[in-house]
Amino acid sequence: MSRPAVVIGNWKMNMKIKETVDFIVKLPSMLSQSQGRVCLSVPSTLLKVASDASRGTEIEIGSQNVSQFESGAYTGEVSTTMIQDSGGQFTLIGHSERRMFYHEDDEMIKEKVYRAILGGLAPVLCVGETQEQKESGQTEKVLLNQLEKAMGSLNENEASAVIVAYEPVWAIGTGHAATPEIAQEVHSVIRGFIREKWGEKNAFRTPILYGGSVNPDTIKELIKMPDIDGALVGGASLNVESFAKIVNISRETKS
Ligand code: 13P
């Protein structure tokens, strides 16, 4: 038995209403029939239009961030309830761009993961080391620390809601994806962490996605790795043809 492929497009701060509808109208007929999940992580302004456009299709819609608070005086923030009200089913948490540009720290990311679970949204927890940390041999230590802080205090049931995305910061937007061997090694460390904390069942079921310069070429070898269950795709998810190719290659390799 293998895990079905999960591919999430992260549109970041791109796309408008008409482009969103066009993309979502085109995508379903381009997808292969093999099993697997296909998800789009869209800007908050597009949650409603994207979820309306994808109704009746297999496309799942989610957000790129969520507030750690339930509601109230938090200008500019978006809550779990608002995301669900607009049709969102999951949210990215702790993307390296949020850690870097908006100073999200481990404590805040932990609160967001917990809030998402409490609010019924699947958290896609993003972890990854910087170039500097990689060069000084700290990859494993950095990742285990990020994982422990963000999700270490969850119980088995809560932890089973989490999707983990390994996104090495040095590979994001650079055109240089991690080699399949390096990514596999890290994914197996992540799965080992889950196994040790919550047992084999959670370890087997948790999707662990790779992100960082995934495109229709780089996905081919990455997705053959046993612990790489799919991809979190930035730039190449903005084009429906390249995104569909990534989804199809992933599905066919895993099924
Ligand atoms: P790219 O695919 O553009 O490298 O971005 C990866 C990413 O940050 C997805 O969350």
C-alpha cells in the first residue's frame, strides 16, 4: 500500500479573480484519473471565488496563512472561521517567507498549528533550513527543532491532521531543487520524528511534501523517493499546464 500523492500549488501574492476562475475551470479536465489530492493555496482575497469555482471538482482550496487568534481586534489578520466561511479547507503555516519577512517565530507557528486544528483546518506545516544552516551541517538539528516546537505538544489525534512540507530555503525560487537523495534523507528524518512521537500509524499516514523549485522536470525523480509524498509548488503552480503536469507525474508515479 502506498500513500496517494498530494500536490499543493502555493500561489503566494499572485493571481486575480478572472485568472483564478480560468485556471480552475481548465484544471480538472487536464488531470489524470490516478488517485491523489490536488490543492491550491490561494491569497485570502481569492478563497471564496476559488472555492466556488472548484465546487463539484476534486480541487481543494486553502489559505497561505492563518491568525493564531480566534477573533477580535487583530487588524489585517484572517481567522480559521473566516477561511472556512470562504470555503478553505487547509492552511499553510510557517512558510519560510513568513518566518523571514513577517518574523513568525516557533511559538507563533505552534499557536497557529493548534488554532488551525481547533478550527477544523488541516495545517500544512512548512519547515526548512537556510543555506547557511545547511553549509554548517545543521539541517537535521534545525528541522527537528522546528518540528518539535511547532507540533511536538500535539496528541496523536491532533498530529494526524498535520501535513508537513519540507522546503529548504536555499531551493525556493532559485531553480535549484534539492537532489532527490538529499530530499529523501531529510524526509526520512521527518517521518522518523513522527514515528518516534506518535507511532507507526501516524508516520505512515502523514503526507510529507517537498517544496523548492519543483517543476515538471524536477518532480520526476523527486517523486520516486519513498518518503516524498508530493510537492508544494510555487512558481510552476501559476501556470495551469505546468501545474497539471506536476500533479499527473506525481499521481502516476505513486499509484
Ligand atoms: P518555488 O516552487 O517557486 O521554488 O517556491 C516554493 C515554495 O515556496 C512553495 O511554497
